[in-house]
Amino acid sequence: MPIERWSDTVIVAHLADDPQFTEDLESLDAMTGAKGKAAHAVLDFAAVHFINSSNLAKLLKLRTRMIKTDRRLMLCNIPTPVWGTFLVTGLDKVFNFSDNVPTSLATIQIA
């Protein structure tokens, strides 16, 4: 499974294109939302080549829940075509991005 528990409070998800993308987000949602086990999440987009409106809606839902549980959501390794989708939709101003997984993990630990 491309989702790993990096620590007790951080989960790293190495995402892939649909249909795996949707399944990974649903698994991540369940893992980060468990009562008493809310965790920060790092989403690695290195293997994602496209993203659709349904994927964006799931990401926004996950972001909202993460905010409500006072957890951080970091997106990293965004390929150019996917980054274009974030730019066109204005979501580049909504999500937190970093260059890679280690930088995302450091950002979460510092915050």
C-alpha cells in the first residue's frame, strides 16, 4: 500500500493516478480521521499525471477535516500538468505545497 505511517502523528501517502488516487484518498481519510488518532498528512504527487474535479473535491474535503482537527496537510512533488490544474482553479493559494517529502515532513515538525 502506498500509504505509510511515518510516525504516530504523520502519514505519508505516495499517490498514483485514478482509480488508485481515489482509493488512496479514501484510505487516507479513514486513517487521519480516526477518533483520537488524527494525524498530519503528506501527499506525494510524484506519480500523478492528471487530476480531475472529483479528485480536487476529495482533496478539499480532506483539507477541511484536517483543519478542523488542527492537523496539517502538505502536498509535494507536484508534476507540471497537475500544478497547472491547481493554478487554473486557484487552489495553489488554498493548499500548502513543498518540493519533496523530506521538506514536507520538516515543515510539519517545525509547525
